[in-house]
Amino acid sequence: MAKYQSRLDKRSKKNTNKLLNIMIAIVLLLIVVVGGTIVLGGGGDEKATTDAPKNSETKSADKNDKTTKEKDNSVSMDEKDDSKDKADDEQKDEDKKKDDEKKKDESSDEEQDSVALDGEDQSKMKVEESDDPNVVKTMVHPDWKPIGTEQTGEHVSVYEEGTVDWQEKIKATSYATGIPAGNMTVWWMEGNGGPQKSMATVTAKDTQTPYRVYLQWVDGKGWQPTKVQELKENDKD
């Protein structure tokens, strides 16, 4: 009976040791599994963490490239605008120069007409008195000549602006007064006691001094001034 009990104890102890060994093996296996999970999981996080800055850097690089392109485009547009503005300014300057030269040429032509006709010795100018209360002085020059004409055939005095006869009257008036046609305002042009006599009332634009000019037609030679009166007031205004 004692021997049988001893065998049972040995078998029970053996079974217990076997159970403990199995449990120890299970625990070790769990430790290995958990440890591997932790290691593998940590590596994934590390990889994710490592990749994150790369993505950030890529986005930053893309943003910088976009900003650079926008800046380059802006600079390019600014350069185009500057070039266009510069070209416009140059064109305006060129147009202004042309206008100035044209005005200068026109003024020069007008002055040449006046100077070419105004070649008499002004010391010979005679100043006469007048009974007209509106006349400051009457001036007559013995060397005044007909201004010439483009008209042929029988002359007919015309008082229509733009006609050849009208333009020649204006030229004779400019000759007598010394006022260039471009600086002259013609207030009145009328006949003066005959078909070949005319009278003009004019002022200089810069001084507004009124003059009455008497003209006589000379066949084949044009209009000749015979008398100029400086007036106190413009009676044709």
C-alpha cells in the first residue's frame, strides 16, 4: 500500500512538472509574440514618422516652385508693361515733335510772307490826322506796292472766305499792317465806294489792337494797300 502511494506521488509530481513546463513555454511564446509586435509596430511608426518630413518637404518644394513661377510670371508681365509704356511714351514724344515741327513750319511760312512783303523803309511812313473820333492815327507809305495775283481776266471783287480774291485781300492787309495772317482776326471785309476798292477791319490776336485797312485793286498786279488806320475801338466787334 505504501509503495502504491509513492508511485502516485511520483506520477502526480511528474504531471505537475510537465504542466509547469507547458505554462512556462506558453509564457515565453507570449513574450516573444508581444515583443515582436512591439518591435514591428514601432518600426512602422518610425517609418511613418520618417516619411512625414519627406512629404512635408515635397509640399514645401512644390509651393516654393509655384511661388517662384508666379514671381517669374509677375516679373515678366511687369517687364512687358514697362516695355509697352516706354514704347507709348516714345510714340507720344515722336508725335509731339512732329506737331511742333508742323506748327513751326506753318508759323515760319506766315512770317516769311509778311517779311517778304514788308521790305519798305519804315521811316518813310507818313502819319496823318483824321476827323474820325475813333481813329488814333492814319498811316500811309509811299512805297506800298500791289502784292501780286493769281487771277487772270476781268477782275471781280469777291467777299467769300476761302476764294482766291479773299485770300489776296488778307495777304494785302497783312502786308500793310505787318500782322501775320495766322495771328490776324478778320472782323469785317467790305466794299469801299467802288467795285475795285475794299476795306478790312482786323485785329492782332496777341494785342487786340484794331486796324482799318483800305485796299485798291490794280489790274494784273493785285490788291495794293492805300491807307491804314489804327482805331481806338473795334467798331465791327
